[in-house]
Amino acid sequence: MDRRKPKKNELSAEEQYQEDIRRVKLPRGNQTLGILEQRVGGSRTIVRCLDGKTRNCRIPGRLKRRLWVREGDIVLIEPWEHGGDEKGDLVFKYKPTQVSFLKSKGYLDKIQEADEF
């Protein structure tokens, strides 16, 4: 019999699901959502944003070792002030439960339009 006391940071699957949905980071200011299309190397990626632009985004140094991304991930982008139509910073990567929450709330409606072409 395993009668060990659960640790504070151990959550059940349902609690983890609720935690993910409760803390969904939404775009603020000039931030936009996007789909990671290609990893270029050297912490650089090509992201197709929901505003219709394709940006060469970098992962900032503070997130470089914590943020692991793959093609097809939904990410939050912050365009640069200078050259913002072509470049930006990758700020956050959404988990699958968070992506389903964003779709249900209508934030990702333009993704289906973007997937068509």
C-alpha cells in the first residue's frame, strides 16, 4: 500500500487541466498570436501571425532554455517597435488545453482561414 502524502506541487490530472485554463495568457497591446512554421536555428523561428504577416522571431535569452518549441505550436508574439512587420520576440507557448480554450473563446478563428492557403 502506498500511503505517502502527496507533495504540494503534485496535482491530479483534473486539477492540472483547471490550472492551465485558469491561467491562459491573452494578447495585450500590440501582441499577437501565431503558428510556428519553421525553426531556423540560433533561437530563431519563422512564425505566421494572425494579423496576416510572417515574422522572423527570436526566443529572448531569458526564455532560451525554458521555452522549447516545435513546428505547429501556437505562440504569443510581440512585434519589435522597429521593423515590427518582419521581426518580433516569441513571448509564450500555449499548452494543448490552453489552445482548446482559446479556440472556444474565438481567439483562434483566423487560423482556419490561414490554413486554407
